[in-house]
Amino acid sequence: MSVDLVVVGMGYVGLPLASEATRAGLKVVGFDTSLTVVTGLNAGVSHIDDVPDDEVHDLLARGFVATSDQSILSTAATVIICVPTPLAPGGGPDLRAVNAALDAVARHLQRGQLIVLESTTYPGTTDEVAKPLLEASGLIVGTDIHLAFSPERIDPGNISFGVANTPKVVGGCTPACTQAAVGFYSRFISSVFPAKGTREAEMSKLLENTYRHVNIALVNELARFCHELEIDIWNVIELASSKPFGFQAFRPGPGVGGHCIPIDPQYLAYKVRTELGQTTQFIELAQQINAGMPGYIVERATAQLGRTNRPITDAKVLLLGVSYKADIADTRETPATALRLAFNHAGAEVTYYDPLVPVWRAAGGVHLRSEPDLDTALASCDLAVLVQAHTAFDLIRIAKLAPLVFDTRGILPKNDNVESL
């Protein structure tokens, strides 16, 4: 084999993975079907928040190259698939990108190769979908080739944990497959944990994000009750956090976003529903509560406006920060989308300001542009809604200049014009 690794999919998962492997001395090629992505990377231009342009230039100097030529797959000792798995209409993962990647790999499969799926999906995908597609080549998993699943754990914007120091879970179709995958990842990741099998590795990712989904829903529901009971939920969380054991702080907000929390638990719900004929009650309730937060915020904001004799109808509402997470530009599944639609439905005129998202590809194919000047936008709105607390925001200035502010993050300085979730 002439290449140590081909990473299929140069997105939020694939590019950081390729970057870490390259810096560890591996000969790496990034494969993507997007000519725009490939051309940009080969020119030293990144499209991912966590991989700046200077890092791409460094990777190119170390021998990294991007390509859309499938033939490169036949030259790789290891192929890792990192393609998107959005929700399908039935609630399960849309595996079209995974299947396309597997088909491409199968056409160029070579004896001795290690194939790893990192795309998040339901338990059983590696054994039930990937294995048959690869073995259609005539090569047998566990004998001629190795196949494993390793859930991605990328946390965009996290400056403390990246690919190298985030523990890696690996589960193979056979013990030999697991051993091969553990050996590979150990070349550039500090801690690698072997799973009993592929299903355990697949399920571990769903457990991680379902845990977060359910606990966020819990604190979102408590925030609503605490408001009615005139209890400061933020102080409650601070007090509970003083306990050094038995409690982990989750904080309320406008909903959940990104590719993981609002989507991954639904893969598990789909698997349980279609294979076992049962319902995942915690997951479905958490989904209902978290999805209801934008509507609840509009209700609270309407009441806030009403107390100053400003009707929501025809009010000018400014959303501050429309990415799904603070200090990143990623708007996938952002709760700001549902907030915008809910305010529009109530009759408000909605604009936004986000220094990281100059153009927002919002719902329905609508492309919106950020207000060019924050001070002007604050002075001209009736209500500003803090959706994401980017560190670039001057919170004191926001609280001072906006006529009214609804703070979904509980961090703005309190005064008469600021109301918190």
C-alpha cells in the first residue's frame, strides 16, 4: 500500500482526523466528492472552524493531499469513512452517503485493508450494512480484510480536547478486526478503548448524546417551572453544583443543535421502534421538551414586550448569535431557526447579528445576512434575544443599548430591560 490512510469525507469529522494523522507522520489523503472542498484544501483554504488555513498549509507541506479520484482508495492501508448521516423521513439515519462511500470502497477493496466507519448511526449498521457490501467484493471480513466501527467524538470549538487526546472507542466485527483498528488509532490517539463488538461501539455514541439530550430536557423543563414559581434556576444550578459528587450541571437554553444531540438519539429510537416494536419514552419526551423551547421563549418574549406596551405583532426582534454553539460558525440544526420561524409566526420582523455567520442559510432555502453593525441593530430593534453567547459579544453593551433583552443563557448583567430564561 502506498498510502497509510484515506479519509472519506472532509467535513467537521474527517478533516480534523486527517490533520491529526498527518501531523503524527502518516501519509494521508483526504477524499471528498465536492470539487469545491478538494480544490480549496489543495490551495490551503479550510472550510472547517477547527482547522484554520495555516494548519492546512502545514498539512500540505507534510504531504497531505485532497482528491475526488476514487482510485486512491485502492492504495490505502486504512480507509476511514466520515460522511454525514442526516435524519431520514422515518426518523432513522439517511445512509445514502454511507452506502455510496461503502460502494466506492468495495470497488477498490484490497486484501489486507482496514476499513473503519465513523459516521454515527444505529446499532447494527456495521454488521448489517457495511459488512455485506464489502464482502460482495469476494473478500471476507476478519480473514481477508478488517472492518470496525469507531464513533467520532469531535467537539467543535473545544480548545481542551481534540482528536489526539479524546479517548477513542473501537469495536471490530471480529477480535482480529478490533485489534487491527486499535493498533491503527494508537499511532496518533493517546487512549484507545476496545469494545466487545461493533454494536457496543455504535451504541456508546448514542448513549453519550442521549444522556445529554435527556438531561438538557430535564433542566429546560425545570426552568419553565422555576419561572412560574419565581425561583432563579441559574442560582439553583450554581447551588447544586457545589456538591462535589453525584451531580453534573446542565443548563437551560433555547433548544439543542448541531448534528449530534437533536439527531443521534432518534437513531436509537428508530432502531428500538423498527426492530423491537417498542418506544423510547425518555428520548421522545426529551425531544418534545427541547423542541418546545423556542415556542416557550417567544411566549416569554411576548409577555416581556407587553409589559412595556410593545405588542409582538410587527415588533422588530434581533437574534444575537445563530450558530448552534458559542464561538463557532456551524448552524446545523441550530435552535435559532425555530426561534426565527416562531417569532415570524407571531408577527414579528426578525433580523440577526452574528460576527461568525455573515450569511445564514436558514430554513426553506432562505439566505439571510447579518446586520452589519451591532450598535445600530440594537438601537433599532424592539427586543434583542441572546441565543448564543459568543465571546466576541460585549454583554454589558448589549444590555445597555437594547431597549429589551431576553437572555436565553442566563449570563447578561441584570437590569430592568433584561429578562433571563
